[in-house]
Amino acid sequence: MYNVFVKKKGSYNPDLAGEFSNINDAIKLATDLKEKDETISYTIEETTGHFDSYGEPLTTVVKRG
């Protein structure tokens, strides 16, 4: 599963823009959002389905832009 997070300029926490099972769909959404608004930044994370000792999901950053 791939999660796309978008952070707007001046905001503290990124917002979840979408969840995808295909990396290409996640990249397409992120690049489309970036083309519409150059001031945002995005992060695509892959979730493993496993959790750490605090109950937080383990993720790996795939791409940032």
C-alpha cells in the first residue's frame, strides 16, 4: 500500500491525499498535485502492514517532491 502525503506551505503536518495499491497511481497523483500548485511538497510512503512497539505503522519513504 502506498500513501501520498501533501504538505502545504506554512502548515505543520502533511495531509493524506490518497492511498494506492499501485506505485504508478500514487506517483501520478503526487505529480498532478505538484503541477497544479508549485508551493506544495509531497511524500510517497510504502506501508508494510507491520507496526512498531508504539503501535505506529512501519513505513518506507519511496519518493519526495
